Amino acid sequence: MQTVVIWDSVDADVLFFVVDRDISHLDKKYVNSVDVSEEDEREISNLMYDEKTGDRIIATQTTFPVDAVLAGAKVIVCGFLP
């Protein structure tokens, strides 16, 4: 099962990427939101960034990956609140 992530950082352009697992439990959760657990924040951050270096670890795109959805991927929105 793949999941398409719509990465929303509020102060930046929306980005998209696909992960090869079901992470639908992270839908509508944002780092720095008051109603998100530390575990979920860590998992969200680790989707995009290396935990030790802070470097981006996943290739993103600026167009929605329609092919992945047509192939059965789930779609979620998550990201970062400044």
C-alpha cells in the first residue's frame, strides 16, 4: 500500500511525495500543533527530514501524483506549522 502525502507547511508551497506504506493515521496532523503527540510529530518529521542531520531525505514534486492514486494509493495531508 502506498500513501500520497500532501505536505503543507503553511508558509511555503505545497509539496507532494509518495511513501511505500500506509501512513493514513497521520492524516490532518501537523508538527507544532497542540493536538498532535510527540510520537506523531517525530514520524511526520522523519517522512521528510533525517532525524540526526535535518537534511531532506525524500524527493518531492510540485505536481500531484495522479498515477499513484489511480493505482490505489491513499492520500493524506500533513506537514509543519511554523
